[in-house]
Amino acid sequence: MLETKPLRIYPVGMTLGVLLAVSFALCVVFGLLFPGATMYQAWLPLLPGVSWISWSGALLGLVESFAYGWYVALIFVPVWNFFARSASA
């Protein structure tokens, strides 16, 4: 059976944080280019305090998106490592 190395929280947290922040930024740009497409409405319930569209709302959205990535990493990595360790035993 293959032995897997445990995941580390920092790389996973940074990866997920950047992924979600970039996704949010792309949605903002898309919303500005195509105002009729209402993609931003999917983000607003998930990001408290973010309004459409202001500089402060966009910055807060980036920060909160990045934080959500870290939240997922803080839950996912220990659970993954636990089950990976259990499966190899």
C-alpha cells in the first residue's frame, strides 16, 4: 500500500485562500464587464458586510474569501491526515 505524507495546513490554506480570493476578484471583474449577469448575488449572502460595488466592499470580499479558504484548510487538513493515517494502518 502506498504511504502518503501528511498534508500541511500552511500550503493548503494559502492555496485555498488565494483560489477563493482570485475567484471573487474574477467575479467582480465579470460583473463590471457584464452588468446584466448577476453573478455577484451568489457571493453576497456568503460575505457579510460586502456591498456591490465599492472599493471597500471589494477589499472586504477579498479578505473574507481568503479567510474562508483558511477556514476550509483548518478543518480539512487535520481530518484528511486522520483518515489517511487510519487507512494506512
